[in-house]
Amino acid sequence: MQSLKSLGATLALSAAAFGSALAAPVNYTVDSSHTFPRFSYSHMGYSTQLSSFTNTSGTVVFDAAAKTGSVDIVIDMTTVNTGSTDFNGHIQGEGFLETAKFPKATFKSTKVVFEGDKPASVEGQLTIKGVTKAVTLTVTSFQAMAHPMMKVPVLGANAFTTIKRTEFGAGKYAPYVGDDVRIDIAIEAIAK
């Protein structure tokens, strides 16, 4: 009987330890091959131009049980892809991204807002060209689960925000070229 009590106590402790391990925050590394920030703006009212960046790094912390998290992203602005090699160079120049002086943009979260079990928005500080402004990313989709091929925890999300480029010192040709810039990010991150 004593051995059954001892076994029961051991199982209870193991279950408690396992449960607390599941509730602990999980650290993720951004998967740069599946993470793409994009931006769009009006080109003199003629069309909406779409561009992206091809090199993004960072970390995500997610605690499903506590409904908390954090996001820390670095975008290599020199990897801008407008669809035109000439325009890639042009948009990296003075009055726009000015990547020779400011090669990186960053986003650091200050708060993750949950609706139910999933993040609905992420508040944080966006820095472009050395200018930092508070922004809120609206999360349109979110998934955290074991990757079917890698067999490790992976999370993914899509989110967006809109900024005024003039507020970041990138307002060349405004208002003819739209001041409002929508930033969309598709992100995937792999548990460390």
C-alpha cells in the first residue's frame, strides 16, 4: 500500500512538473525563409505599389497559458524588393529609406493583446531611419502548433499596421506619392 501511495505521489509531482513546463513561455527564432514584411502605398493615385524586404530576423516569446508574449524584429532595409533593380536603388536613397545611413528597421513589442487564446494585436515601438513611433499591429491570423515535418513547435501570424512615412523622415514627393503606408508582415518562428 505504501508503494502505491509513493507511486501516486510521484505521478502527481510528474504531472504538476509537466503541466508547469507546458505553461512556461516558449522562445522562438524568426524563420527568415518564411517571414516577409511588405509595404504598400498610393503612387500618385494611379496604382497601389507593393514592395517587400527579403531579410528579416528576430525573436518571439509566447506563453499560451499566461496569454502573454513579446516580439522583437529586425528588418534589413537594404534588401528592399520593389520589382525593379533601378527602383530598389532609388527607394534606398535620400528622402526615402536612406539605407546607407539607416540599414535596419526594428519593431519591439510593449504589449500583446489577446482575444480568447490568440493574440489580436501587438503594440510596440517601430524605428525607421532612427525615428521611433508607437504602432499597433492588428493580427489577422495566428497559429501555434507542432510543425508536421520538423516535429518542433512553430508559430505563424499575419499582421498589419499603417504609418505616415513623413513622420519617419521618408516623405519625399508626399503628398503626390502617398504618405500613408500600410505595412503587412507574414511571420513564422521556430522554437529554440
